[in-house]
Amino acid sequence: MTKTATLFALIAALAAGSATAQPAAPREPLGIALEGYAYPFPVAFLPLTMEGRPVRMAYMDVAPTGAPNGQTVLLMHGRNFPAAYWEPTIRALLAEGYRVVAPDQIHFGKSSKPDDLPVNFDVMAQHTAALLDHLNIADVAVVAHSMGGMAGTRFTRSYPARVRRLALYAPVGLEDYRQYLTVAPPRERLFEAEMALTAEQYFNQLMATYSPQLTREQFWPFIELRQRMSGSAEYPRWVRSYVASFYAMWGQPVVHEFHLIRQPTLIMVGDRDRTATGRAMVAPELRERMGLFVERGREVAARMPNARLVVFEGHGHMIHMETPERFNRTLIDFLKAQ
């Protein structure tokens, strides 16, 4: 059993116990490229260049365990998680015969952290296309979560011939956040706030907006990753890289592009999810209008020529972990549809 699979088994066992149990004491520090943290499948690296400097993109490229169907699924992660969190979905897709490619975009996971370069969804699209070229993959079905929804949308718009289908899962970017937060806060202010954030505060922050139907123990391993990286001397560089992604989500809207996407599209949202970039920074009356995934998802789907919305009632931002069997079945049915 892989280290990550063992972790998921331990999580399940803990979930059956007391809901008030405290997380274990933090383990040894991690490097900011998650050195020493095992992914569920082998990780390779693609050398790339950003503004004349070398960087590398980590990715998992996994062969199907079921009868191969000749199709590839590309998984695009969210802001707060490495590609490893896709493990339950990857295993379900492999069993159905899909090849799965799950990269860590530059600035995230095991990939390079060029903290003085911006996060840019156009550049992410270029890097993703370069990865598919490297792997000799002509086209894919894109499954994109949270911030990955913005990256996946931009990839689909930039390389439409390479995308057969698009599944947007709890996608950030169903609204233009600049209409609420008209001026972004200074980078140094966000940097200082993130540097001061404790593990408990980070946990409470995500739980308040994600509203996941997960126990503390189920969610804590992802909190612990950041907690362990904070012990690295390079943690300030990780934080600057992380802060850069806020400005991408705030300042590079994709909501105005959805109507141009012709591929079959599935939008999956939880009705308890309230995730929205900058939501904590605006007045309460504006805050209540942000992150309404069902309403915004319905509006976006109506503007797209070939899209439908699926609402997971009683669920939040982490549907693939909250109700994995239903999530995987919904996704696979969409991928197989003619």
C-alpha cells in the first residue's frame, strides 16, 4: 500500500472515532517542494522556462488498471492542495480504463516556486500544453477543481482542439471578484497575514468557506502539509508564491469567456460551498452575495451552448472527498456520454 493510501485508510479509521479527538503533533518539517512527501503514484518532472529562468513542473502520468479505452483525463488542482489529493478520483478513473495525468502547476505542490514571478492562467495553459506535447497526448478530458477551474477554462479557450470535454468542479471564477473587491490589498499585507497564520487559523479559514462534510481528522492532513512546510527556511518564498495566486484569481477573470466554450461541459457544485476570492476583505453586505455556487453555476450553464449543472446538496467545496462514490459516478457518466 502506498504511503498516501495508508494515510487515507488512517483517516477513515480516525473518522469513526471521537469527533473531538485532537490531531497528532506535527511531524518533521517539509521542504516547500514537498520533498519527502510521498504522492500516491510516481512523480516525474518536466523542465520549463519562465521569463528566461529554468523551472520544473511535477506531474503524475498513470496508466489505466482497467481495460484501456484510449482516452486521457487531465486533472487540474485547486489553490490549497497538491495533485496528490486527487488519489480517490484517479483510482476510479484508472479502473474505468482512463489514462490520468495530474500535474502540479508551477508555484504549487512539488513544482518550482518562483516567488518573484506572477501566477498567470495563460502561462498555466501554455505549460499544460507543453506537458501534453511531452507525453505525446493529442487531446484530453479536463477535470478542474476550485482555482483549477479558472486554469482549466483558460486552457480550454486557448487550446480548444485539445479538449474533448470539460468538467468544472466547485470552480472558482464563476463570478468576477473585482466587482466586489475593487482594489486588491498590497502584496506585503497579504504576505504578512499568511506568514502569521497558524495551523488552527488556516483550518478554521478553510472550513468556514469550504463547508466540507468532513471531520477535522479527515481534513487535517492537508492543514498539516502547510504546517510542516512552515518549518522550512524557505517558507517565506512559498508564502510569496502562494500570495501570487490570489492576484491571479482576483485579477484574471474567466467568467466572461464561458459562453465561448463549445465542448460538452459539466459543472458540479455543492450547495454549502461559499468559496470566493477576497470574500473576507469586503463589507458584509457584499460578502453575502459572493460564492453563491448554485446561483452562479446555473447562470453560467445557461450561457454555455452545451453545459449542465449538477448540485450536490448538503456538500461543500471538497465533493470528491466528501462523497467520492457519487462524485466519481457522476464524473465518469459524463466522460462516457456520447
